[in-house]
Amino acid sequence: MRQKYRIRLNVTTLQTLPQPEVCIALLFEIAPNQIQRLSTQGLAMTSSVSPGRLYLGGDFYTNHFEKGSSPDTMILNMGPQHPATHGVLRIIFELEGEYILRTEPVLGYLHRMHEKMGEEQTYYQYMPNMGRVDYLHALAWNWAWAGAVEKLGGIEVPRRAEFIRVITCELNRISSHLLWWGAFLLDLGAFTPIMYGFDDRERILDILQRPTGSRLTYSYYRLGGVAADLDDTALDMIRDFVPYLRSRLPMYRDLVTDNMILRHRLEGVGHISVDMCRRYGATGPTLRGSGVAYDVRRAEPYSVYPELDFSIPTDHECDGMARYNVRMAEIEQSLNIIEQALDMLPTGEFWAKNAPKPKWKAPKGEVVFAVEGARGKIGVHLVSDGSAKPYRVKLRAPGFSNLSLLAEVARGTLLADAVAILGSLDLVIPEIDR
Amino acid sequence: MIREFGKALQGLWSLAIGLGVTFRAFVRPQVTVHYPRATVDDANLRTYHGHVELIGKDDAPEVPRCISCGMCAMNCPSACLAVVKQKAPKPTPEQTKAMEEAEARGEKVKKPTAPKDPARFTYDFSLCSLCGTCVESCPVDSLRFSTELYQAGFDRNDFHFDLLARLRGQAESRPGEASTPAQGGQ
Amino acid sequence: MNPPFGIPPELFTILLALGLLAGFVGLNGLVLVYLERKVAGHIQRRPGPFEVGPHGILQPLADALKLVGKQLITPRGADKWLFWTAPIISFAPVFVLFLPIPFGPVLTAMEMDLGLLLILAFAGINVLALCLAGWSSENKWSLLGAARAVAQSVAYEIPLLLAVLAIAFQFGSLNLSTIVSGQGAWPWQWNIMVQPVAFFIYFVCALAETNRAPFDLPEAESELTAGFHTEYSGMGFGIFFLAEYANMIVVCAVATALFLGGWNGPAAPGVWWFLVKVYLLLLVMMWFRWTYPRVRFDQLLNLSWKWLLPLALINLLVTLVLVKI
């Protein structure tokens, strides 16, 4: 209360004093010449700045970014509230006309300290956090955590649970890709595809709602199994859904994939070479769109994936269209996996009888476990000191590495291309910030 | 040159096909559920996990099966449950007298014990992440997810539930049907 | 009808027409907003507006009321004069644009020999408004939108003119009524059969000139938030919106007069045929919007300079040769 009052007092004095820069400087403890700099070249637009008007704009990032800019260029701040950044990503561009000279993503607007929370909760209790790291492919994160703890504690997972995990995780992957498809097209200015994508995605959510009880932030996998069995109704729904989605895919192709405008927007845009992927650690469809057939399900096989027959779609074009094609092909591959897993689904228990209880103490050790998420390699690095709570949890989010590419890929492209590149990377901001 | 024209015509044809797709969608019936007039079907609704609620005893639906062990509150990752045990009733003067007499006779004294069901069972839905840890760790299966879907409030306090009151309300509104998920408010 | 107060009859007609046009434009704006939302809804397989009035028919009215009731905010640092003149400039020419349009055999506000020229000349003013709006908002997104608007308008006005010129040469007149009377009642007697290329070019350019998807670059939502009208609130935005819809009607009306036989129809020629054709074209525009992604800026200009302009020139030359023969 007192602090508020003091600031108000300062602002009133500010209006009466002849040199507002000095007052503001006193108030916010900035050097007056710095404010002068801000007011003449800072957030002021390219149009003239009338003398005496004050621009207090600019935080550390913009000020830091501006240092290299020349008078001919414009610093543009996109986000954290912008339709194309899908959440609260913020990107600073330096533009010449509409061409991008430099760009820099600014993160941290959705940082929720998930890794620190891991140190404060037991292994069992940390599971709901996993549904909220990447809400679009929540089950992959569920799996990454469950898998890491199971590897650490040597916990056996019943075979039925493994297959249930495969089925639900692949369904979730399709739903993530469908949402990406719609949102990406929304970035490119087409409003209708997202509704068609949602129509199909909604059916997946209905299916996943049966075992998990929720529609988005799943917390379904458990240490040593899954929380609920897939009942016959759910299995029937999945069996119906697979051919249904297959019948919808030609529509997707007609409406969007073959569309001339889309092809012109994406072909040759956002060229990411294999070398760049390696330098930044890009994984998932971004890497596969550059022609590398790297998929954690094959490279570091986990669960029952070695028993399933599926291919890893790749595309050698390295551009936005390649990443688009890879994701669309992945939907088909996931459908194949689901079909096979449904046929192979054994009977038995879905949650091991001797599964860890909430207060379970893990053995001492260190473990790394990775799964393939919709956006790439999801990794969990877990260090245990033998107590009920992890000593350290490190989450490796694929979106973070993929976003790091942006600064290099977007250089020299148009603003509209930058939006297309952002979309083609399929970013989920909560995952990047964690 | 001719190839360019061919490509352009092919592109135009792809645009026409796109128009065809949207036209077909235009003439087809809508797929959304028109909310106030129609609601999601019950079968779908029943698999939805809403907030947590107590389950009553089979013979006394207004009394929860809960034995106040506190496992749910202890295991909850977000500390949204609070269980308070009942205190043992104060013995009446006659009972005290009988107890003293029994003690004097050297018999084993039977002090009045507290009822097992909780005195207070509060739940802060605004903290809950619906993970199900409480439901899984309950030793007597006294907790379950409600199917409460249409929930809105103007105040954070609207989501602080007294689950005992809710159970009593359910038992009153539907006597003998306590084990089915109830509809309606808190 | 005898004009009261001794006003000259020509002036009276124009004043009456302006009054009627104001009503027509306003009403059409409401109808088009409703139609657009319904079309969008049905294409996306949802009902669209449904709550206000039966089938949501009063929704645009409620929206308009909401816009009128909103506070008009001038951003700090904006050029106040230019900022608030821009929406007026964007809307004012609309009345002039409607004057020479032949709605029916006698229903033309102002019969003039250079009607087509008048429309083309005044339609160009709209871009000034977008430019001013973007410039004076002191917002970088608006500025980008304004820059796009100018380049786009300049690029697309030329092929549009050339396409229209082909029709004008064919009839030897810039009078829209003459051109309409020169076409027959049946679809195969309309100019679209003689000049399909010109119609195609005209329609593409019309989409670009009215900033409709897939050429809605000046307000590209996912790139520039809202482009040139990012900073406008309340009716400032509302007037831009209304002007956009009014311009859509104008370009569709001109297309109807030039290519689709105007008020002529197989039976009972009259104003209804004109309106039906205009609305069909408007529906097609909406259909495009809800189907296609947006083109990129350089592609938009390439399309104009590399494809439409040569095509229009060739079309014009062929027309000239054929007319001379």
C-alpha cells in the first residue's frame, strides 16, 4: 500500500517538473541518457518522434537487441500476444522492409518450474505435471516419465499395459498432428482446415476420454502400467476410428496438400539442412523433413515398438513442405501402428500388482529415458539419491531445440515466411518453457 | 513456357478441387453439438472425470465410506484435499460413572471411540489437477470422479467444495441411488 | 415526381439516390456480415451465429450496436487528424461509386457516359485511406499493412483496368447502362461468354482490390495481427469494415453489369436479376475466403505483373483485332 502511494506521488511530481527524463530516471533507476536513447530510437516507430515525448518502452531484450540496428531497419516485436505465436512466445525481428535481417526468440513467459517441482514431489505425484508440459502430446510425456522411473526402479510393466500405451500414445500423436495441421493452416491464412481437423480430433478425444477421463492434459500412465483399462467400447471406437480417419485423409490432401497457394507458400521456404539440425539438436518431423530417418521408436527402441511394423517417413526437400509431408505421412503410420497393436493386444492386467505406491522410494542411481513425441525426442534425465523424491529431474523438450533453429532459418526471409516457418516447426510453448 | 502454363492450369485445378471440398462441407449437416439446445450424449459424459466426490455407504448413502485415514490428502500432489477426523464423543456422566465402576472392578474399560467417518472433508477444485492419485490411494474406495461437466463460477470460493455436504445433498435428492454419479450443483 | 423547394430535378435525383444508397449500403453491410458468418459456419460444419433473433439474424445488428457503443481510442503518439480522417476517406467514395451503377433499366442514380471511368477513378481512393490509417497509427504492424495495401492496389489496378477496357472497346462505350443493354437475356448472350479471360482477370483483381482472402495481405491476421486497422476501436474499425463490404458490392455490381448481363434475365428483367447476380458473386467471394490460404506478398505481386498483366494485354489486343475485323 505504501509503495503504491509513493509511486503515485512520483508520477504527479513528474508531470509538474520540466525534465521528465530525470524523474523517470530517478523512479526507475535508469541513466537519463539511456532514456534519451530509448526515446529517439527505441520503441519509437519509423515516423518522426516529437521532441519531449517519452518512450519508456523496451525491456532488457529489446534494448539488448537494438544495439546492432541501423537507422534503415525496424525492430519489430512479435508476441508474446500474437496470433501466429500460438501462446506466449515472443520473437524480436529486425526488418528491412519486410525482409528479416536478424531474429531472436524470447522465452520464459510460460515458465512453470516443472523441473524444480520434480524435486519437490514423489515419483508418483509428478505424473500430472507431465500432462501439462506438452498438452498436445501429453501421453508421450507421461510415458517418458513412467519409462524413466521404471528403468530406474527396474519395474516390470505388464504386456497389456505396453500395448495400451502404444495405442493411446499413437492416438494422441494423431490428435497432436491434426491440431498442428489446423493451426498451421491458420497461420497461413486458411480458416477452415482447423475446423475439419478438430472434427476428427474430437473423435480421438472421445476415445481417449474413456480410459483417461480427460480430454487434454492426460495423466493416465502410472509407474508400472496405466491407470485404467481400455474397455471393449473403447476398443470398438478405435477400430471404427482407424478406417474413418483413413477415409478423411484424401479430403485433407484435396483441400490443403495439393493446393497451389499452400505449395507456393511452403516449397523452398525455411530450408533446414541436416547439418543445421545436428548443430541445434533438432529432432522429430523437423529432422525427418531434412531426410534423416531418426525416430526414437526405432533408434532407441522402447516398449513393444520393435514388434510393430511401421516405417519412418522422411523427405529430402528440407523445406516447410517436407515437414508438412512428413507429419501427414506420420498420421498414416500411426494408424498402421494402432491397427497392429489392436490385433496384438493381449489379455492380462493393465497395472502391475507390485507397482510402486505413492510413497515408493527409488533406488539410488541415474537414468536417461527417451520417447518419440509428436514434436521430436522427449527425454527425461533422472537422478535419484534413494529417497522418495527425485534428486534432480531434467526434461528435454524437442520444441526448445527446434525453436532455436528459427534465428538461423528465418534470416533473409519475409515476415510471412517466418510465420510459416514457425508453424512448420510445430511449437508448443509450454513445452519449450517447461 | 508451355510447362509453366501447364503448371498454372494444374494449380488452378487444385484450387477448384479445394472449392469442391468446402462446397460439399457447406451442404452437409453440421457436426457440432449445439450446446444449450443439445448436449453431449450421456454415454460420453459418463466417462468424463470431473471433480472428486465422496461415495456413500450402501446402507447409509449420506455417510461416506471414508475412514478418515488421510491417504488421499497425503498423496495429493497439489494438496487440495483436507480431511478432519471426528473427535471421540465426550462420555455422559452415567457413562463416566459406569466406566469408573468398571475400572474399580478391574474390568477392561470400553471408552467411547470416534466414528470413522470424517468430520470435515473439504476439497479445493481450483488446485486439483484431476490426476486420480486420491481415488487410487483410497483404501476403502470412498472417492470417485464426478461427471460434473457444466461447472462455472464467479468466485474462486465457488470451487472450494465441502464434499460431505455434497454427499448429503446427493443422498437427499436421490434416496437409494447414492452409488450412481449425481448431476447438478454442489 | 416533382422535387420540392424548387431544387433542380437532377440534383434532387442525386440527393434521393444518395439517401437510398446510404440505406442500401448500411443494410447490405449488415446482410453481408450475417451471410459471411453463416457461410463460414456452414463451410466449417457449425451453425454460425444462432442466438440473437431466429437463426441469429439480428446478430450483425447487435454487433453494430456494440461497435457504436465502444470507446474511440486514439493511440498515444498517433497523428490524431490523419488517424480519424482515414476511416472517413475510406467510406466517402463509396457513395460516388454507386451513382453510375445500373441496378435496373431505370434505376440508375446518375446516367453518365463516363460511368465506368468514374468508378475506377474513385475506387482508387480507398488505398489512400488504408495508407493513412496505417501510417498515422504509429504501430509497426499497421505500417506494414499500409505498405502492403499500397503496393497491392497499384499492382492490381492495372490488369483490372485492362480487363475492363476490353469490354469498353467491344461496346465502344464507358456507359454501364449501354453495356448492359448490349447483352442479351440468356447466359450465353452475356459478356462472360465472349470475354471469359477478362472476367477471370477482373474477378481476381477485384478480390485483390477489396483485400479479400486469399489476397487479404493488408490485414493478414496471422501475420500482422490486424494490419492497417490494428489500432482502431469501435466505429473507427466499423467504418473500415463497412467500406470493405461496400467495395465488395461495388466490384460485384460492376462485374454483373460488365460480364453477367446486368438486369437482363431469362424472365422478367429487372432489378432483382441484378441483385441475385451480385449476391451470387459475393457468395463466391466468401466461398474463396473460407477455402484458401493466404498468398505471400511477393507471390501476390508476381501474379499481377507476370501473369495477369500480360494476359490482360493479350486479351485486349485480341479484342481490338476482333472488333476491328
